[in-house]
Amino acid sequence: MTRSDKLRQKIQSSGYKYKYIADVLGLSYYGLKRKIDNKNFFNTKEVQVLCEILKISTDEKEYIFFAPDVQKSIHRIKVKE
């Protein structure tokens, strides 16, 4: 789960437009907005590119793209034997 508010802040402070970022990622404007709004997930390459163009540090990357809510839901899944 992406922390949408934090990612939006990084985009705004970068000065880049959503359309430009979408183009760099190979997405439509609508596709980027869906990912920011957690309706679709960013893949690994997209996260890497976003970190590069938005100058997101490793710590910020963990905080923005790997929210604890995701980790909690993973731990609740039990494997049937």
C-alpha cells in the first residue's frame, strides 16, 4: 500500500507534473493516478524510477511504498497444510 499523501507531497515538491511522471513510467495519467490512489500497485521498476526522479531516499521509499498495513495483512495469511 502506498502512502498516497506522502507521494503526492514528493511530486508537488519536485515541480514535475503528473503527466510527465506518467510518461516517464510508461503509464497514462489515469494509470498513474490509480496507482497513487492504491487502486493498482506500483511494480518494482516503477518504484525505482519514481525514487530516482523524485529523489526519494531509501528510508522514504520504505515509508512511502511499503506501508505497515500491507505487512500486517501478510502476517494474517495462514498457509494450509
